[in-house]
Amino acid sequence: MDIIQSVLFKNPIKDESWKTVLTLAYQSLGVVYGDLSTSPLFVYKSTFAEDIQNSETNEEIYGVLSFVFWTITLVPLFKYVFIVLRADDNGEGGTFALYSLLCRHARVSLLPDTQLADEDLIEYTTDESSVPAYKNNVGFGLKKLLEKHRVLKKVLLVLALIGTCMVVGDGVLSPAISVFSAVSGLELSMSKEHHENIEVPIACIILVFLFSLQHYGTHRVGFLFAPIVLIWLLSISAIGVYNIFHWNPHVYEALSPYYMYKFLKKTEKRGWMSLGGILLCITGSEAMYADLGHFSQLSIQIAFTFLVYPSLILAYMGQAAYLSKHHSHQNDCQIGFYVSVPVQLRWPVLVIAILQAVVGSQAIITGTFSIIKQCSSLGCFPKVKIVHTSSKMHGQIYIPEINWSLMLLCLSLTIGFRDTKRMGNAAGLAVITVMLVTTCLMSLVIVLCWHKNVLLAICFLLFFGSIEALYFSASLIKFFEGAWVPIALSFFFLVIMYVWHYGTVKKYEFEVQNKVSINWLLGLGPGLGIMRVKGIGLIHTDLVSGIPAIFSHFVTNLPAFHEVLIFLCVKSVPVPHVRPEERFLVGRVGPEEYRIYRCIARYGYRDFHKDDVEFERDLFCSIGEFIRSETPEYGLGLSHFQEDIRMTVVGTSSENVDCVRMSEDDIHDSEHNRDRDRNHQSSELMEVIKHSPKKVKKRVRFLLPDSPQINMDAMKELHEITEAKEAGMAYILGNCYVRAKSGSSWIKRVVINYGYDFLRRNSRGPSYALNIPHASTLEVAMIYHV
């Protein structure tokens, strides 16, 4: 394995102090491994069928333990810890991270607003300079094949969406099975009648409590997570060691893969079907990769290799040791985790298990929020309300609509199934499907992104793919025993995602085909009755070039627009983060005297979107910096844009003190004069101030770095913008109704006229426009026939 690592993966770990690494490893316990550490509660109970557990020999128990040991060793340890974790997208992980890597290296993205300027982003080119070029024609041919055929691009997108939808399905199933399995420990201390009446209500109460806490944010209760998981892992490993030495010290013999062969040979079809329960031992493994952005590769590798992995192996060996001496008279409800716990410790362990189930559920719920945000950023999910619950950690978010939807689905599943086995069948299929998708995308990454030999990618695909395909077939055969649930949930979310993506692309294509040329704008003037009114008009558009049709529709019906116009496009790019110094692309539309600007704000799929006040300030400062630095001697890095329009890369003012900054406050004349005199005496800042004859006035200021050579035209233009800003600003938003063209197929009419239209009417508007005053908002309605 070391040889394969050294040949395949030359991605050096960033230099970090051991204190930092160990601290991150400890913190990862509560976020990453909560779900994986809960699996000992239900694996054996979900695996054994009636005709297997009543056998008089230990071959079945040893066989199941052998499968559990090698499954945990090969999939979480070898596949994820040693290989997949290295396929990070600038430190981020998950299904969309793999898709993002492929989009950057092979141009397979279906996002409609991609630009060549986006490829100049630092995140776009990170570590690519150290990657060698293609050494074989097969990899280069595969790249060209994917780029040439749009059908293959769609297949790749659907594959990524399937993996994403299964993660969302796991967000429904994992909390239900974890909490229900933890509460099932009550069955050993209550009669059957009382237990059946109280188990489901208690599980539902815990689930309601769990989802009700989400709006407080993970950081408020996060300090409890890592200690709970640590105590849980130490407890199950200690109980496992006790059971091994007390009941069967020779249980280690089951670690031989020979017992897997004996198990399948003896049980045949029954044993193959039981693999769906064994699969649950790796539930939560995908979290190691999905949550990579919050930690580091080394910290996750250390936590799993030296604590989580040995603790889980000891726990499963201990349960097998106990069952090997008690299997002959056990019934279905007495082969679970709690029966192997010493009687004196059952109540304390029950309490810890319930807390652990809550922690494990929290991890998958948070992961579901993150992946929905990624899908929404990349145009594959309707806009939803995203609440950032921490001002320090931008990855901690809360989505109300998704949270309450997950809660209702969890409660329905718990009340409807009331059975760990059927819940396990459902969760197993969701987990293994995500892993299969990761394996397929990872094999493409090895060839297209790492430029390794295609034979290595094929070996990776065949080795891990065959293991996961075996488990997938065993889970799929239980379709009518609960496995239909993740398929139904995934199909529902997949339809939503694909309909939204399809409608978004068609809408953008219509806007591109019907955009107005700049010559039309240049032709507008006093002779046509067009008036320029005081203030700033901020026009939201999805176009990255040209004049949107919505603006010509507005001017045609109301022949006037503001003295300063800003065409604003807020777009996502297929990278996790866009650095603040590369946030904005700013350029002019038309001649300088028209005072019309285009501003493109670029965000990564994991970026934090600022609130409306801070975003508006950065927007105007980026325009001010563009005006100041437009001359060659003060120019920034320029990128050529479509239609030969040059746009300047401008950073946010909050991150760069050398950029133009803005201040706006209420002052009196005397205070104004003192401030002006004081600033004249300072060599650090110069002010562009709008004077007002009133005693109490609104002062809008551009604070400029010390630039004595700034030309008078730029100073005049900054003065005009401050005057327009003080006069007021109008937000012009398009309200577009998308309809299928006459003669379209019935499928397209259903998707566009009903599906996409319903999602559009029930989705959120632009994030920066959520708190815009109604008095300053203009909505322009227009029908798009696509």
C-alpha cells in the first residue's frame, strides 16, 4: 500500500504543528465520526436472520465478524483515509468536490455563465503547476471525449446528483435508525407490552428535540460532541475487551478472510442477503471526506487510524465473542448491542448511547445542510434561506426548510417502520450508493486530474467497485423490506434538482439569445425621449455580458433610467472559495460619460455570502477602486471578457486597506468642517465628500489611499457616484415567467410550465436582496418562451 501511495499520490500535507493537528483530530471526533461510531448499536441485529442465528455453530458469527473487519479495513481505512482524502478541492471534500475537480480539469461543467476570466482565479490553478501533463493518449482521449459529447456531461452531472441525493436520504435515515437503536436498549429492562408502547414515542421526542436545536447552530453545543464520542468509543472498546477475555479469547481467529468464504459457502443466498446488515458497519465513512474542509487530512487520518478504527474493531469482536457463547437460544431482540453489555453497566451505557446517537445524527444533518447549499450555489437546487449560525466558522449553517422537512420524514419513517432491520436496509442502500458514486468519480479524478496511468484508475474502480457492488446488490434485493425508501427519497430530490437545473439553463439560454447589444444602448439619448434621473439603478441580471432583455423591456415601457446604472451579476464558480481580493470583476458598459457599469460578484460553492449592507458597501467600493485604478499606471490585473469588454479584478474593501473604502454617516456642519480639516492634514487618506447646504446632512465618503496623481476625471466621476448614492438607490429585479414554446413536447411543457414554475415561485430571491426596502424595489415582469 505504501508503494501505491508513493506512486499515486504526491500531495504533501501542509506543515502544521503537532499541537494543532492533535487538536483538530480531537475536534473531528464530534463532527466526523459520530455516525460511524454509532453503528455497533445495530449491525449484528440487522445482519442475522432467523435461520442463521439459530445455528449451533460459530461459523456464521465468525463469518460476519470477518466481513465486518475486512469491510472497515478496506473501505474506510484504505479507500477513504489513504486515497480519497487526497482528492481534495483546495481543502474541501465531498461529492461536489470531486465533480468540481473534474469540471476544472476537463471542461465538463454545465453551468451556463462560465467565463475564461474565472480560470484566472488562484483557487482554479492551485497545485496544478505541480501536476505533470498527460503521459498517455488514453487519458487525453478520455478528456476530449467528455468535452465533446454533451450527453456524457449530463451523465456525469446526474451521477454527482445521485450521490448528493443519497446523502440527503441518509440525512433522513441515519437519525431515525441511530436514535431508535439507542432507545431500543429499554427492551432489556421492560416487559414487551410496555416496551412497545414507549420505544417509539421516546424516539420521536428525541428526534423533535434534535431538529429543534438546529437553529442554535452546532457551535453552541459543539463543546459537548467530542467528549461524548470519546467516552463512547472508550466505553465500547473496554466492553469489547472484557467480552473477548471473559467469553471467547479465540475470537481473533475470525479475522482471517477464510471465514468469509466459509460463511458464504454454508449460508449461500441467505448469507449474501445478510450482507446488507454488515454494510451498516461503514455508515458515516463518507463524512470523513465530506467534512474535510473543517479539518485537515492528517488530523482525520490520525483520529481514525489510532482511535476510531481500533475501538470499532474491539467493539465488534466483543459482541461476536459474547454471541459465540449465547447464540443458540437468542431471539431476534436479544442479539443487539445491549445484550453484550454487563448488567451493571447497561443503564449508564444506555444514556451514553442516546447522547451518542444525537451527536451522530447532528453530523449527518449538518452535512445535509452543507450539500444543499453547494447544490444551490451551483444552480442545481432552488434558492433556500441559509442562516449562518456562527460568525467565526462560515461552514456552520442552518436551512429552516430542509430542517423541518427532514424532521417530518424522520418521524414518518420511525412511526411507520418501528423496526431496526427495515431501517437498516434503507440506510444501507443509501450509504453504499454514495460510495459507489465516489468510486466512479474518483477513478476519473485519478486519470483527468492527477494524470496517472489509466490502468491504476481501472484497478481502483474494479477493486473497490466490486466490493461495493456486492453490498449494493445485497441491499437492493431487500427493496420491499425497506430499501425502497432511499430510492424514493433520492428520486424525489433528483427530480427537483434536475428540473431546477434544466429550467435555469433554458432561462439563461433565452436571456443570452435575446440580450440587447451595446449599440442599442449607445443609440439611446435625449432625441428618443430617454431621461436620466437622480440616483443609482442597481439591475440584477444573470448575464455576464450584454444588456439583459429585462432592461430594454423596462426602458420601452418607462423611457427613463438613473444617472448611474450598475448591472450586477452574482454568480457561483466551481471552486470551494473565491479569495476576497478576486471577488469582483468590474467594467464599463458603453462610453465613460454614460456612467454605466457591470459588476460580477463571484462566490465559491462554500463561500459565505455577506449581508446586504456589507455587500452593498463592497460593491460600491469595488466600482470606486475600478475608477481610481483605470489608468495604466494604477491598473490592476485585467482579464479579457466576452465581446472584448475589459474587466478589472477588484477585491473587497474590508480585506484590503489599499483599496477605496466608503463611509456614510450623519454630521453637522461644524463637525463636517473639523473632519475635513483633519483629513487635509493627514497624508494617509483623501476624501471625496458630497457637500450639502443643510445643517444636518448625509455624508457619503470614498476614503482613498494616498494617491496624489489621481486624475481629475476620476475624481469627478467619484463625486458623481457619491451624489447619486446620496440621492437614493433603486433595486430593479426581474420577475420572469418561463413558459415552453408552442410545439414543445409534452415532457418539456410539464417540466417548464409546472415543475420549474412551481419551484421558481416558491424559492428565495437573491440573498443580497432579502432585506431590501419595498419602497426601493422595482420588479419588472416578463415572459420567457424557451
